[in-house]
Amino acid sequence: MLRVIRASVVTRFYSVKTAKKDAQKYTDTINLPRTKFPNRLTAAKREELERQILDHKIATAYQHQEKHKSKPTFVVHDGPPYANGQLHMGHAVNKILKDITLRQRVAHGQQVNYIPGWDCHGLPIELKATNAAAVAAGEQSALEIRQKSRAFALEAIASQQQDFRSWGILASWQPDNIYLTFKPEFIANQLQMFYNLYERGLVYRDLKPVYWSPSSRTALAEAELEYDANFISPSVYLRFTLKGLPTNDKQIFALVWTTTPWTLPSNQAICYNSSLEYVLVKLSNRSPDELYLMASALVADFEATTQLQCEIVQRLSGSDLSNCSYQHPIDKSQTELPFFDAAHVQDSKGTGLVHTAPAHGPDDFLISLANKLSVKCYVNEAGVYTQEAPEFLRDRSVLGEGNTLVLQHLAADVVHASQLQHSYPIDWRTKQPVIIRASEQWFINTDKLKAPAAAALEQVEIYPRVNAEASKKAMLTQLNKRPYWCISRQRAWGVPIPVLYKRHSKEVVVSEALIKHLCTLLHSEGSMDFWWSKPLEELLPEQLLNQLGCSAAELVKGSDIFDIWFDSGSTWSAVLKDNKVADLYLEGYDQFTGWFQSSLLTSIAARNCAPYKALFVHGFTVDEKGHKMSKSLGNVISPKQITKKYGTDALRWWVASHGTQHMAITVSDKLLQQSAESLNKVRGTLRYLNGVIQQGEQKQLSLQDDSYLNKYLLHQLLNFEEEIEKLYNAYEYNRVVACIQNFLANQVSGIYVHLIKDRLYCGDEQQLKVIRHTLTQCYKQLCKALWPIAPFLIEESWSYFDAAGGAFHEQTVQGLKEWRNLEANQIVNTALEVKRIINQQAGDVNSWHLAVNITCNSQQQLEQLSALNDGKLNEAVVNSELSEILQVGSVTLQAELNSGAATTLVKLNSSDAALCPRCRRFNIVEEEICKRCANILAVKQ
């Protein structure tokens, strides 16, 4: 660190003669930057220019890089957006982050593979395309639903594709270069994958409780759920008449807590935990001849909740309950229902005794399997009690009236009833509550896949790095918790599960020949509509029926379609092909339980490896108050509004600046305005460089360049290039933006451009050529760093640089190792430290009037400053690079190496001598202009 004694000796010199007034204007002799690159654009001009750049530059960029960039190819697999409406800011964040990722690879010379796609099936599209009420009433056939849904999806795809393209997304948008999940080739691949997994026992059909949406009338996967944190459920303590314990003339009841009284008609057991301690208690508001059984650890909680006092009469070991039985609370004819020991029963809440209905709970179902209980389900697809339910419940909605009716019926056995506000699953589309309901469904056997999937996930890199470990741990936790994956849905708009069933036994009938036949029909007819339109007699040729060993009359077609997560989860197979693994999947953090997981499971099942090497996770957009954007709140800002007001690059700049570091990405006019202003500053710098370099100044020069400032900038450019590439590869795009802004403000504008202005404007032709050469390298490196984020601005600027009319994406920009110059970097930095001291001392004085005396006590410092001062000591030097860097009239270097002083002395002397009217740098006395300028003008004449 340079340490300086600040001393200021000001001496005024007075000229004998008055300096001559400007006898001549010298503006035309100065090398001012000249360019037609506009400083600003009107909104209308910007929109027109963006359209031209799209059509003539960006439209060909993807195909160009496929032919000219080096391999290995970097593969980004596109998580398909739903083809169900207009794009929002979440789409902009996702697609632009992907595009920045792709472009930075291309800018660094690597070929990329990116095939955009759309998720074309599923309930979100079906609901928007059809009249939901008419569908629910059965007024629209499956074929009508499919035709309307397909038309709606195609319209949405066309609209979304146009918007994606307008954002400058690097892709080939030709029909053959995008993927759609309803294309025949995609569906055929999916059918074949299904059969492959079925043959290997990884896909099976079974009766199991699944999340069921009465509002959508279909099963739902975990990823299709949202949670209402303020949902209100009944909180009820019920008594069940108990047998199997010594009574001592007392009536004993098992005390059970539930929040789903509507499931009580399906009750088939009570579960307890043999490791817990239980007690028999008397209740303060009940007959003293009644005893109630509960876990001892939960007595205090029960008293606090119910305000009932408990008197413990007897303590029991959990194992004492093994021979107990009880009477069904509704169907009194069932008097010997069992107690089962179960590990899922805990003493953290409730009573330590759990009402068990195998049709309505995963744990309950597992208990039924272990103990060979039948599964009784009295609820249909609409969430309504069936005719097998108790008479008072038939045709009633379980969520609408079920709880109330059951509690009214059991009023005498209700010990305490209240309400509980808690988190409850709802259908992600209809926003209505779901239930757990047993039904015949198709499942992927996740038990066989969890271990290899977890092992594969351990090898996957996750970005941003700051959240990587927590994100991976969360995904592993979700993976291990997943009991099974239900891949069947009960809707019309989707890929049919390609199986037949024997009419009477419901036995599954499927074969490789059947799958091949269906794929042949699919390719010939263009869709799977024939599954609904053709009867089996027409659908299956006689030869195939013979192979299946059945007649058409003995068979029925399956009515289920694939879960759309199975559609999108298998996209790697259809799109990547040749067993490729994507280098990157990039989506919102909710996809840890969605697409990331479904893709991982299908890939592990099909080929025992993850479909991706890395995951990049971004957050979700919120308004400036942190609220989720929604039409109901009136806080929605659409991407089209932003691009129209600020331009596409401003939208992209905002995404790069704010889209990677936070899980809540704030969208506000203030931040967007800041992005636009930052971009205008960048534009100003590029315009200046365009003006200095001028069109056609691209030749590589073999000039003698002794300027340390030029060497300093080239060295800094090499550091800048390395740092930018490192940040890009770490997906830290906000830091890329900060690095670019810092480099422009400091190394480029604050140091180099500021310090070489005299040489640039007023220097000789040789100096001008070398500066232009240096700034050309700077310009190219800045374009390389900026092109991934602001491609429209860079292509516009490049059109004023490249006289041949080429596009920037056609260039290969790479710094040269010869630019590395630690000596020049240290020399200039030493001079800059002195300059900072001079600036502090000089105040408002024009520094070109200053004569500076520097006394060095360090040999290293003396050598470094001497190298900039033409090697001269003890004499005033006016035209050295040191005086140029210090921006002073003259510099005198002195050495006191043996003085023992710990610091270096800097003294300033100020002069009132006139400055040259052309360069405003060198003093003149009687001359019209300084000697340097006179010599340059003489050459020009």
C-alpha cells in the first residue's frame, strides 16, 4: 500500500505577456468519436428495430451455432409449459434464464442443444377449453372434449411461441424442432415406455387410497396439490364401545380423535401403539360408571383442549390392548372390530388411538394389507356417498354435508367437538379441497426406484450453490416420503393408458403386439382419438385378438389417461434420444416435487440413471409488497407491458439481475425502470466505443505499443473474461450483471477511457491506431459478456461496427494469453495510488496546471513510476505516460532510498500559465498552440 506525506506548496507564475486569444477553432482537428449508433430510441423505433433484429439476426443464430460451434454439446432440456393461455412473468423468468444459459455457452464457443416444448394435455387445458359444468353433467362426449382441448392447446402454443420468440429465445422454432406432448411420435414413445415398465413389474394396477379431487373427478399426484393454511375442519373426540378389558361393572370406551368424521362409515379398525402407556380415566361431565381409554401422555392435552377434567383410574401397557375389540359407531351390527398394533400411532396429538378406514388413508391402507382387511369405500368420483353407505348419508356430499350428518347421527357418542384451523390439501387448479379415496388406479412402483434414484441424485449438481445442500436434502426427503406414484387419471384429454380388461374379471390384457398396433394406428390417424371413437371390433384385427386369446366381446377398453406428470416426466426419452443425459434442467423450485422428481423416477425406471447432470432452480415472481401476482389482487404486470414500455433487453436485464438469487423475485416499476436505466448506461458506453473504433476498424495490428495503459487494459480484459465465464458457469447471473457494471464504471470509463482522452483526441495517428485496437478488444469482450443478457442491444451495436453486415453470434471472441501482463498492471496501479493522493490534495484546481514532485523511498516504487516517466529522475517531465495517468502538467521523480523515511513525499505546485487551446493540456507562453499539437497539425497538413 502506498503511503504518502501530503504536502502542498503552491507557487504562482505570472507571464510577462498576455496569452493570445484563440485565433483559430481546433475542433475539426480533434479525433472526436463519430458514430450513427443512436444514443436513445423511441418506443416505436425500438419495437421496429427489435423486429428487424429478430428476423435477420436472431432467427438464424441457433442454426448457425449448430454448424460452427465446437462440441461437446451443452444440452438444456426444456421443461414444457402448459399450453393453456397467455404468458406471465414466471414464464419470462424461466425462459430468459434458460436463454442466458444457452447464449453464454455459445458466446464461449460451445455448441448447445435446446428443443422447446409444450405440455399439451391435462385438466388445466380441458377446463379452459370446455364448459366444465357441461362436462360434469355428461353433456359433452370424450371426443368433443378432446377436439376442443386440442384446438385450444394449438391456439395457445401459437401465441406463446410468438411471445417466446419475441424475447429473443435462442432456438429453432420450426415445427420439426419443437416437441409437443400430443404429437404422434411423442405419444408412441410414451406407450412403449409404459409397456416396458409394465413388463418389468415397475408399473401395476391396484386398489389404493389416493388423493382425489371431487371438483375435478380425478386422482391427483402430490405435485398437483396446493395447501390451504387456513382450512377449517371439525375437531372431534368420539367414543367407541370397547370390549376386552376388565370392566369391574364399568362401561369402557375407546376415545378417538378425528378431523374427518365423514370417513367414519368406512371405519374397520382402531390402531394403538404397544410401546405407549395407556390409562383408563373418568371424565368430569360423564357418568362415573364410564371409563375412557387414551394414551397417558395425552391426558393433559385432552384436558386443555376440552376443558374436561380426567381422573386416572388405571394404567395399562400398550400390549394389554392386543385382545381388545369394539363396536362400530354407526353400524352397530359390527360388534367385534379389531385393535391393531401400529407404529404410525404416536403420542404427539390425539388420544393414542387412531380411527382406521383403509379406503381413506395411506397408513390405514397399509394396516389393511398387513391384516388382510377388505377395503370398504362408500364414496364415488364426485365425492358423494354411494348407495352402499348408511341410508342417512346416501347421495350426500362428503365434504359438503358428510361431517355434519355423521356428527348429528353420533351426537350421543361425541365427547367434545370444536373446530381446527390447519393446512389442508386442495386441487391446484380448482382450488377446492381434496379427499383421500380408494380406487383402482395405475401406479409406478416407487419402492423399487427410491434407492437408485437417491443414489443418482447425490451425483447431481444443484444451483444456486447457496441453497444447493438444502435443496438436495429436501428433494431426497420428498423422494423417500413418496409412498407410490399414481399415474392414472379419470379424464378425457390425455394419452390413454393402452390396456384392455376382461369384461367380467377386470383382468388386465396388454401385449407388445397390442402396443405396436396402437402405435401404427396413431401414426396413420395423427392422434389417439380412435381409442374413443372406434369400437373394439373395429379397433382390433382378428389376428391380434387371436394373439390375445380373447374375442372383442370379452374385452373392454381402459378409460384412464396418463397423469400429465408421466407425460412430462418422460420427455427426456422422446426429446434427448440416444440415451442422452441433459447437462441442465432449469425450472422453479416447486419442481423438486414435480418435474425434477417425475423425470428422475421415469429415467431410473427405464435406464437406471438420472436424466440430468445439474439442476438450476429459480424462485417465483411477487409484487413489491411480496404478494403473489394474481388478477384478483390487481397486481399483475405482463411481460408484454414491460417490453412495450422499456424494451425486451430491459426485461432480460431485470431477469438476470433479480431472477437467480432469491426465491421471491420482485416485479415492480421501480426495479424495471432501474434495469432500463442501467441498460441505457451500457448503451452509452457501447456508443462511445463504436464512435472511437468506427466501422471497419477491425484489423489486427502489429504495431509497436509501449503504452502501459494499453497493456493494463488488455490485462484487465483477460481477468474480466475469466471472471465473467466463471460467474456464468455458476449461474450467478446477478453477479455477472454487477461485474459488467463495475468493469464499465471503473476499468473502462473511470480509468482507461478517462486517462487516454488526451492521447485519443489530440494524439498522433500511431497513438490513435493503437488506442482503437485496444478499445476494439475491449468492445468485443463487452459484447461477449453482454450478448447472453442483452442480445438486441449487442446486435444493434455490432451492426455499426461490422462493415460487412455480420451478426455478433457469428463471431468467436477469445482473449489472448499474451495480454497477461502483471508488470504493467502493477505499474499502473502504483501510479493510480499516487493519483488518488493528488486528487485529494488538489481540490478544485485544474490538475493540468499542477507540477508534481514525487520523492520515492522504495526501489520498487521508483522503478515502477520511472518506467512511466521515460526513466527520468530529478527533472520535470511534461509528456510522459506518468503525467498522463496523473493528469498533471509535469512530474519530477526523486529518490531518497536511504533516508529511512517510511512514506513517500508528494508535493504540488500550481501554475496559472495558459493551456494549449487545442489539447487543454500543455502550457504555452507565446505560442499559438503547444509543440505537440503543432507537430501533429503539421503532419495532417
